[in-house]
Amino acid sequence: MALEAIKVENTLAGRVLSFGGRFAVLPQTDLKHTTIHLFHGKADPVMPFQLSVQAAEHLIKLGGDITAEIEPHVGHTINEDLMEKALDYLQSHIPKRLWEEALSSAPGKGDIHPKA
């Protein structure tokens, strides 16, 4: 539901973590205000992991901020490895929109040495 909700209101959430989920219909525009982290078990008998792979590839083409973790031998569940990866993303992944803001407001916009 969170994936569909951000298509309607992209500023609803800064990040969405989806475990074994999918979009009902892939977005047609970049979800530039939301970082999406997809987590999926490769052995999921309920929701094929390829749906997460397709969504990630599609969103990358649109310019979206997306990560995808496919865990072998995991079914339709949240296991300890996926949870650890999710926590790692929350603690270390800097959203694309923040990088772009920082770069656009930096003195010299990418110059190594500021102009005197």
C-alpha cells in the first residue's frame, strides 16, 4: 500500500521500505521525493522477486532513488539478514535528493577550490 500511496502523493514519505511487496502498476513518473528500498526473498512463493527487480530497473530509468536487495533462500518473510540490510540503509544511505541539494548549493558547484 505504501508503494501505491507515494504514486498519488509523492511527498507523503521520505522513504519507503518494502518487504516482498510490489507496485500494482509501475509509476510513470519519477518519485523524486521518496527513496525506495525494496527487499525480497528469491524463494518467495507468494510474490515473485522479479517484480522487485523490474520495479527497480524501471525506477532507475525514470531517475528515481531506489535500492533493491534480493536474498537467496528466503521466502515471503522478513528474515534477520533483510532486517539488518534495511537498518543499514536507514543509517547509511543518503537520499539522492539530499545529495542533489548539497551539490547544487555548494560553492562553485563542484569546483574543488572555491573562487576567491
